Amino acid sequence: MASSAPNSVPQKWRRPVRQRSRLVRRTGPAHARVEFAHPSEQEFARFLDYYRIRWVYEPVSFPIAWEGTRVSEMFTPDFYLPEHDLYIELTTMKQSLVTPKNRKLRMVRELYPELNVRLLYRKDYQQLLAKAGYGAVEVQNLRKQDVGDILISPVELETRVRALARKISRDYRGQSLVVVGVLKGVTFFLADLARAIKVPFVIDYLDLKRYAGAQPSDRVRIARDIDYPIGGRHVLLVEDIVNTGLTLDYVLSELRVREPASIEVVTLLDRPLRRLVKVPVRYVGFQIPNDYVVGYGLDYRELYRNLPFICTLRASVLDIPTAPNPVSPESLE
């Protein structure tokens, strides 16, 4: 076998070999069009798609060893990010896989010093995204001791929100809408939903204050009202989560007094098992269990809103005394 040292390998032998495309379908999200060799690669592609980072899967292989003039070993990076001229090779924490990949990577860097290539561990995902300029997720909010189970992935969120928007667009074809978001957990959901709705609409917001009153009717008040008149208009009320239905029932009663032509509710999350008041919810994103959830706009003490998925929090995070007034939103909604 010929030596792979840079000085002993002719330059004409160091020619990257373009690989056959792994594209298996031409529609859907980019990560759903490619046949990946390992689930971790698809997971990483989902992260890249979520942050709108362009990528190519296994585009080329780099010869790193030869027998005579014949190539005997090649290195094929998993991803290429064209906007950053960066090759990414994924690995796991298994030492049996890390060691040979590090050896190949060392040979590649010796033979192709101009190549920008990086071996990426799972813990490096967020650091890479931040370096690329898409660091919307703070590493401190992804501590293992805080986050429990991921219930809904970024891709599932994107797919379901688009489906809701298609259904809303069909139901209101030929009409216009007043889309009213209930602040502030609905922020990300409403932004993504609104971009996908195809009928004309205006957006307005209302904000609520919740108190530990003796009677349910005393527990919630409108702190910031909508500005747009809704009389005779079709209203779509956008909620992040519906639990007991008490908050939603109050908001609907306040808006119906203004005599809209119709009023329907779309919620990202629903917990029907917690329902105390029967409320009409026409469009539901996901039904979830009773665990406290955060991410994609939902918070715990204003933290975790920026997570790109919806997850539970560990009990140790929630075991913190809270002020008695105002009360937790999730206890009343």
C-alpha cells in the first residue's frame, strides 16, 4: 500500500470522487427526500432544515489510501454545508467508532489541507448552529437535568402546522379572517401558521392576566385588548394550549359580545382530560398528556420558549415554590 503522507502521494491521485445521489423522493422537507445510512444523520438533517441551513448528503469521497495506483480507502463526509464551505462527519460516543474516524480525519487533513472538515459529536450540534449564525437555541436551556422527554420534534411541528393552515385555508376559501393570537406562548405557532395560510387576513393580539381569585370568573381578565373591530368579521382565535377551558371560555364570551360573523379556535396543544368547561375547539395540532411542557413558545418562568421542539421538564426543575399571585397559566387555561 502506498504511503498516504502528503509528500509521497501525487497530486493527480487526490481527486475527490462524486457520489451517487441518495435522493429517493422529490417532494416534502429536504430531510425526508434522502435515504440516510443512520437515524442520527436524519436527525441532524432535521436540525439543519429547521434552521434553514442548506446541506448536501455525502456528495463526494476523498481517497486517503492506495494500493499501487488503485484507491484502497476513501473518506466520505456525511454532510456538506455549501454556505459555509464546511464538511461534517457525524459520530457517536462509542469509542470503537470514534477512533477509526479520527484516524481517517487526520489522513484527510494531511492530504487535503485546504479542506474545511469537522468531526461532530451530538453535544456539538448547538455550537455548530450558533457558529453558523443560526443559534436561536441557548445551550443553557438544553441542560439534560432540565429537559425530560421530547414529545414533538421540530419536523412534526412544521408538518402539523402546515396541515392546519391548509385546512383553515380550505374552510375559509373566498373569505377573509381576523386572526387573534393570545399572548405570549402563541408567538411562534402563530407566526408559522400565518405564513402558511392562503386566504386574506389581518392579525391582532390580546393579552390576559390571571389571578388566584375565589371564583373562576374572577381569575382572568383582558390586560391588552385587540385593536381591530371584529363585528361582522370571521375570527380565528389562536391558542397555544387548552387545558381546563376556563380561560378560553372567558375569551370567547368576551369576543362574542362584539358580534363577529363567526369565531373558531385553533390550538397547538390540547389536553381534553383536563377539561372542566366544554369549549369548541375546531382545529387541534396535538393532544398531549398532563405533563408540563415547554418549547416552541411555551415557557416555564419565561424560560425555554426558544426550544425548537416541545418537551417535558424534569420534576426537579418544577419543584420550586411559586408566588401565590398571579397563578401559573397552565393551571387555568
